[in-house]
Amino acid sequence: MTVGSHFQTYLDRARGDLAFARGHLASRWRESRVFRWLLSLFALGVAFMIAAYYAIGAGLPSADRLLTYQPPLPTMVRGIDGEIVNSYARERRVQLRYVDFPVQMQNAFLSAEDKTFWTHGGVDFGGLAGAVVDYVSKIGSGQRAKGGSTITQQVAKNILVGDEYSITRKLKEMILARRIEGVLTKQQILELYLNEIPLGRQSFGVQAAARAYFDKDVKDLELHESAFLAILPKAPERYGRARYKDLAIARRNYVLDQMVKNDWATREEAEAAKAKPLGLVPRRSANYDPAGGYFVEEVRRRLLDRFGEKAEDGPNSVYAGGLWVRTSMDMELQKAARAALRAGLLRYHSGKGWTGPIAKINMDENWQTQLIVSNLAVDYEDWQVGVVTQRSGNSAKIGFADGEEHPLSNLPDSLKAGDVIVAAPKNKSEWVVRTVPQVSGGLVVENPRTGRVLAMQGGFDSRLGSFNRATQAERQPGSTIKPFVYATGLDQGMTPATLVEDGPFCVWQGAGLGEKCFRNFGNQRGAGQQTMRWGLEQSRNLMTIHIANDAGMENVTNTFRRVGIGDYDNYLSFALGAGDTTVAKMVNAYSALANLGRQYDQSVIDYVQDRNGKVIWRADKRRCNTCSAPQWDGKGMPRLTPAGKQVLDAGTAYQVVHMLEGVVTRGTAVRLRSLELPIFGKTGTTSGPTNAWFVGGSSDLVAGVYIGFDQPRNLGGWVQGGNTAGPIIKQLIEETKARWPTTPVRAPADIRMVRIDRRSGKRVFDGWPSDEWTPATIWEAFKPDTEPRRSLDRQTLEEKRMAAIAALRAASEERVTRTEGPRRIDDTFLEDQGGIY
């Protein structure tokens, strides 16, 4: 029999069977009413399911989205050296590739969640049937039925449809799972699952969970640890808690047994893993150095302004965009800045007693939970933040975020239950009250050659409050603004040797305000006419007012505006620092002095990259289009245009810096002289005094600090910038001395260094500057043709010169007449010999 005849025989037989079945069904349809009803219901059910499939499936998102799916990722922040210093995240997320997941880890999750993953088409109908039976059995009980979802369905739930508990959601999962299996490979599906599955402790994905529960990377996990992570999808917030330890161990051991059953682990390996404890680490935040708290918070504020907060704000949002941010924070300088400011605040507060709690909580509610959510902490020595849980007479107890309570001593009279305070251990069981200084302040360190902020400290500890006094506190700068008044005077033709009256100055302000008379600090009497240099070194208010008045107050405020200090009205009081500004602005203004008048925009962020590494923003916006040319074009080396803006004349800036070096050498900042470095700077003390300042530095680094109360009030009559703020900068420099240059700011090419008498400003020809701190003769910086003349009166000099020449001529002619006859006199002889002094 041929193949064709065989096929024909089978075809005839099939037709006969089909005809028989059709006849049998037609007979049953005619003879049985029940059969007709059942068949109709079946047909309606099939039709309903088809309609439901299309109705539900029509509105579902496309599975193709998963091909380009980008999960929400935290923003990572790097310091100036490229090391990660912080992250902005509300969820722990770390994305890995499929090849990065250990096979043991994969098999643990498959054993716990979907052992037929590699063979099913997206839906496990056996597991689904069991889930349906479980769902029916729990109707009305309030209990949640087991899912019965495959890993593919869980991917659909986690990424595309959400976690609603309903039959509709389950149907959506099934439809999308089938579609996903047609779009992605099994490996891609498993990669998505292991990266996205929520596993508790704010962690999403197994790498983040491995860090959260074991402080390990997935590649370093042992078998029992992988099995534990695999049980978490069922109840992540339950199995990770200490009180459910026994349930977690039982479930973990079940997963290990399933791995043996599926030939993914040997019995010996499983039994060894079962014998081990869970080994979970306590909950803790990321191990970033808190020293940079104020700096990274300032970076966060600026990123939020530029890119938004959430995914809805754009693809590069701070908390979902996965940005990589390179900042200018120098951790060495940052730590030194924090230590120096803290030491200054504690030094001022010394002996002043307890200042009260840092916060209060309601003791009628769970104090531990309230303490945890307050997010208050302190990173200073062995201090900790806690809450007073009991106070009775001379005894009290303090409770900490871990729930432990300890006896508390050194009790202030006003201490009460509910007070959140800082305390330090006295011994193993007892703690003592400590005080965070109520006075505060801000400190900034900047590179004047680039404008990059290298360190920023905005208070005692950023975790006690995010208010950044370095950038947000508007304060009167006091005498630290004077160098820019003097700079205006220099621009208007004065020199460091110009004599200025240190005497009374009064101005009529109108009938309503009357006459205002300015005074020197501490009501010191005027000293008569003195050089500009002396006035700046000794911070004389009256001389500053005279200079501002002579130079024109409108010109002075224009200078303030150009260097970015502030926009003030043309009142003389602003020349003494009566206007508000920030320490960050003052440091940037002094950076213009150190950089010979060229000022850069102050920046804390160098550049920002998106999750794929593309630079999407940079502080330096200059472009060099020919720098990457494939071939040399025969022209000179391409160079970037100079950055920044020239806000002061270079000669003026240098003259001010040169005078400010004298402030450190023999003026109000003499406490910094022992550093034996070419430091320039200026102290400042505002009326009250309410604020104490110092701003200054070198050619490479400029630093500024102020201290004062957040609600300004008198600091005490003894407080001055020199004795309160200056030592803070001194400590900063001492701790980072290798970073500060040993050569002074270099003078511009046209500056002339001339010997003058330090007090009179007169030119000196018969003496040289000495190494003394207060020499009679010094080198002074002058712009071309502004140095003191050899005579105070050019006309007098000329008359004397001509008279001398005439006398010489007459004597010579008389002599020649007697001997040889008339002879010509060299009129340049006196000039050649150095002139007449």
C-alpha cells in the first residue's frame, strides 16, 4: 500500500468519526433539554472568556515597553576624587545584569517561586488551579489567597499592572505574561525579576537586599543566605523581623528542601545550610561619611531645582533618574572645616550651661517610633541622640532608637520626659547629658581659580537640622566688606599710601532722621591722618567712611554688586557692612581678590551624567570644538577661552590683597600670623556684637566663617572677629597646612613695588624693609605712575632744579670767562645724579 493510500484511509476514517460525533451531538440536542442547557452555557462561557480577554487585554500596556524599561534608580554623588560620598534614594536599588546573578541565587528563587519557569509559557496552569481552589476556600474569611503567579506574572505585576488584589488583576497578569514571553527571553525576564522584586527594608532587587540584610554583594552570599532572600517575596516585612525568626527559618529550610528536590543542591549542602542561623545585620542606613552632610544637601537642593524630584518630573529626576553627580567636595578639607567650626562653637559655648532640648516628642505615644522617624542624629565623639523617658527628682532615664533605656545623670533642672537630647556614655550602663551649642555659624572653602566650593559646613551637625548657614543665613558682614570699599577708592585714584582722615564724620539725613555721626569700633578716638593701609589693617570705621564718601557711595555699591556681595542702596552705613549677605557670597568675592579681579561663578557641582553616562549638565560650559579633530590642521594648539569675568581691576585687586596681608601680619587678624604662611584676610564684627567674621586665604584657597545665633542677639562684649572667628580659620589651615601655598599672591606685571614709610606713606630711599612684624619701612604696591614722587611738589622741584642749573651756569660762565671763554652746561646732570630730595 502506498503512502498516498494510507493518508486517504486515515482521512476517510476521520471524516467518519467527525460525522458520527456530529450526528451524536445532534441527537442529544434533540432528545435532552439538560444537554441543550449545558452546551449553551458552555458556549456562552467560552464567548464570555474571549470577550473578557479582548476587553481586559485591549487596555493593557504593551509588553514591548519592557525592552526599553528603565527602573527608578537613586542618584549617586561623588566627591572631587571620584569616590561615592552619598546617594539620594527613597528605595534601595542596584541594577545587575543576568550574568551577575549567581546560579545558586537564581535556583533558590526558582525553587521558592516558580520551579517550572524554564518550561512554561508565562502561566503555570497547575499552579493556577491550586490558587483558584485556595481563593474559593478563603472567600469571606478576610484572608488573602496564595498567588499562584509565575515569575513572568510577577514581572508583569511589579512593572506593568500594579499590586491590586482582585481577579481582574490576575487576568491582566496572565495576559501580559503570555505577551512578555513572546517579547523577552527567559534570561531577560529573570533579570528584570531579580532586579525589581521588593524584598523589604526599602530594598528592591536581590543586590540591594543582600546589602540590606547581610551587608554583602550577591556574589558573596552563602547558600543559606540565598535561600533566605528567596523567601522574602511572600512576606518581606515579616520574615526580616527578629520576632518572626522561627517562621523565617522554617520557610528558608523549606526552600532548601525544594532545591534538593529539584537537583539544584545536594542533601549535604542543604543540611549544612539549615544548621546556620539567619545572620541578619541590624537595619542601618548607607555607610556614607556624615561629614559632608551640609554639602550634599546643598547639592540636592540645586539638583531638585534643575531636574525635579520624582519620575513624573522628567527622565532625570533626582529620586528616580539614576543620575551620577560629580561634586567639588574635598573630603579632607570638609572634615577639617567641620572640626574647626565645631571647635569654635564649643569654645564660645564653654561654661554657658545646658541650652534646652533639640526637640520634643509626645510620651503618650510610642516614643521609640517617634524617635526613629524624627531622623535626628549627631556624629560627634561618642554622643548619641535619645529621649528622656522618665524624670523624677534627681533620677531619669534615656531611651535610644534601638529601644534600650539607660540611667541618665548630670541632669539640668528644666529637663523633662519627652525632651530629645544628646548624651554620652559615662560608663557601661549610665549616660550623661551633653549640650549642642545654641550659637551656630557657617564656613566655606573655595578654589579662587575655578569657583569650585571644596568644603561647606552650615552648622554643628546636618542631621540636627538641614538649615545651611553657609548659603541660607543672611547676615551683616561687618568689616569684612571694607576691602571692597578700599578697592573702590583705589579705582578712583587713591593709593595704599594715600593719607585719609581718621576723624569725625557726620552726615545730615533729613529733618526726620537728623544728623548721623559715625564712630570707630569700641568708640576709639580718631588718629588723625593715616595711610589707607593702616586704616584697613586696624579696621578703622571713620577712615572707611571718608574713603567711601570721597570715592562716591554709588561707586562703592556698584563694586559690591559686581563682586556679588549684594545689591544695596547708596547709604554710607553699607560701607561698614550693614547690608545682609551670606558667607558663601563673601568667600566668592574674596576669591576675586585672590585671583587678581577675575571671578568665577561659585559651584558645588562639576557635572551631571544620566544613568547611561551621558553628561547632561556641567558647570564649565566652555566648548573646544577643534580639540578632538581627527587630524592636525596646521594651526596653533586650540585653547579654551578664559572662564569667569573680570570684576575688579587686576592692579586694584592685588593692592587690596597686599594690604590684607598686613591685616594678618600686624592688624586685627594677627592671631593667624603664627601660621607663617602668606595669608591675607579681614576680620568683621557687627554691632552688638551679633556676628563675628573672618574671610581670607591665599592664591589657591579662600575660606570664610561667621558665627552667631540664628535669631541674632548679643554674643557678648568681648567677642570680635579676631578672637572668635579667626581661630576657626586658623585651625582649618593648621589641619590642612600642606594644602596652603607658601608663596604669596603674585603681582600683575605692571605693579611697582616701592619702599615707603609705613606710617607716613612717604617714599624711602635710605632704608630697606626688615623682617620685623611692624617695620618702619615696607614694600608697597602701586599702579604705574601712582607711587609717591621724589618731591611732594613737582613745581617746587622744577624751580629748585632750574635755580641750581642757573647757579651752576652763572658760576661756570664766570669761571670760563676768566679763563677759556663761554661753555655749555649739561642740564641733565642733576637727573643723572638722582635728583634733589
